[in-house]
Amino acid sequence: MSYLDRAGKRIRESTFTEDWQEANKKLRERLDARDNRVLEIVRKGEQMGFEPWVDFFLEDYSKPPMRADKTHAANMRASKHLKAAFQGYKLADLTADGIELYLRKRLRDRVRVRTTAGFIERGELKPATVHQELRVLRRMLNVAVRKKLLPSNPCAGVEFPVAVKGLFRPHYLTWSEQRKLEIHAPEYMRNIVRIITETGLRVYKELMPMKKQNLDLENAVVWIPDSKTPNGIAEVPLTPIAVEAFRDQLRLSPCSPYLFPSDENPSGHQKTLKTVWQATLRRAKVPYFRIYDLRSTYATRLSAGGVADEWVTQLLRQGDAKVFKKYSQMKLQMKQRGSNQDESAGERAEP
């Protein structure tokens, strides 16, 4: 095929087909890309293979300090399945329909467990597991769009084949629920709940490895030297409740440089709260929700209190204001509960 670019230069290239209709379709796509000013992007995407791009993403955009270790591990797991499914593809070959077909196939796959006798198959994959692979693919292709290898992300046109209940809907911790948790939690767990709901610290990346030397209770600030994102490295202001919780935690850990020490972990500090968190929720008779949602509660309380979204984003130390949207959605839940409480109070007041 032969055509003129926007500068008037004639370009000749192969259509890689012997079918006349396919060749004309390819030419029309080239002309559309030229008119939409994405011709060079389309041509670059046709040259870049999907597998080399995944390797590039994992090396330069997935490892610490760009991302946390847990995020990199999740990206590695997902990339194995993505590379197997799209082996031999170019970036420009990825389409929304092709990605949806991949998701439907993955939802029919079964969990494979390695044993001494070989692999055994169990139940079907959970939709949340497959959805995680879609999110990893979307991240990879977003970087390709920023690098001008793709004109747009084909994941934007993908509809997940099944409904995933409760996925990525943060839970707002009411004051009554927080009171129940504090009553039934161990002392250090009670301090964690208070600190996160008052500061929005990330529990595993920022709070658990925190050293006492980073605390300045006299000036009511704490220094975060390492975080999930570059914006997370900053001084965080402390409320009086947070200061008191930090002071109590210092009392509980007098002989360690860490606020949350652990003799069982080589790092010297606690790495997981899964067991104690589930036990605390069970004793308090509060339905399960992720401990990370305490950070969401902090953001929602700020927003509901009238703090501007831009300031909430800065206090969360987020690099992208779009992330705040999932937190602000919980304000509706707060308003509904407040409205129900007002109606109940009115009914009780009637003679």
C-alpha cells in the first residue's frame, strides 16, 4: 500500500496479506490513523511484541521502589498467564473482544496445585483472581499509551464477563463499629485502628515497618521514609487521638527500634495482621472487611467533614486524584445511614 502522511511524504509498506479486501481495510486504517494524528503511534505498536513489552514493564515499572513487593509479585503471577495467552501478539493486535475472550476462558479454568505426584486440578478460578489479571494488563497497556506505542488502551472497552460481589468497594467504618473493635482488640491492634483512621497511613508499607526515630510527637508529625509511591514519602500530621495512640504504642514496645516489633520475623517488625484482624472482627461481631479500608474511612471522614477533594488527595499522599473517587463514593453510604438514623429518632419522638 502507498499513501501520504500529514507532511505530504509518500509512505510505501506491505499490508502482509494477499487478500484484496484485507489490504484495502489495512489502507483505510492507515488513512484514519493519519487523519486522527496517531499514525506514528499505530506503526510503533505494530512493531512492539506483547511479550517483550511485558518483560519491559516488569523490569522498569513493577519492581521496588516503583511498586511494592506485593504488587510486583501479583504482576509476576498475572504476567505468566497473559504471556501464554497472547504469545506472538503485537501490541496493536490486542483488542477489547480478544481480551474479553481471554477472560471468559480464564473463568472456566481450574486451580492447579503442584504436589509431589504432579499437578492436580481443583475448583474453578475465582472471578476476583481473573479480575486481578485484567487490572495488571490494564496497567501494562496504560504505560504503553503513555509511551505512545498505543493510541488508546483496549481494556477501556472491556466489560468483565461476570459480576464480582463487593470487589473494590471500600467499607466505611462507623463510629459504633470502631468502638466495638477497640473494645475487643488487643492493645496494639486498637492503636493501629486509631492511627490509620486518624492519619490514613498504609498499614503494611508505612505503619508496620515504622521506626521510633521517625516519630516527632512534640510537633505532632511522623516522617514516612519509604512508601508505595514517591508521593507517599512525606511528613504526615497527627491528630491528638493519633498522638495518644502512638504514645501508647511506644509504651508497649520499649526495647525495640520498631513500633510494632516481632521476634518471629527476620525483619524485626510485624509483617501481617491477618489472623489478629479476623479474630478481632469476629469477637466484635463486625462483618469482615479489609484492614486497608481503615485508610478509606480516614479519607471519607475528611471529605464528609467538608475538606476539599484536592486537600484530601494530598493528605492521602496519592499521585493521582482519580484514586480518591472510590473513597468519596462512601459519602453516599454515610448520608444514607445518617438519614435513616434521623427518621428512627423522629419515629421514637412521636407520641
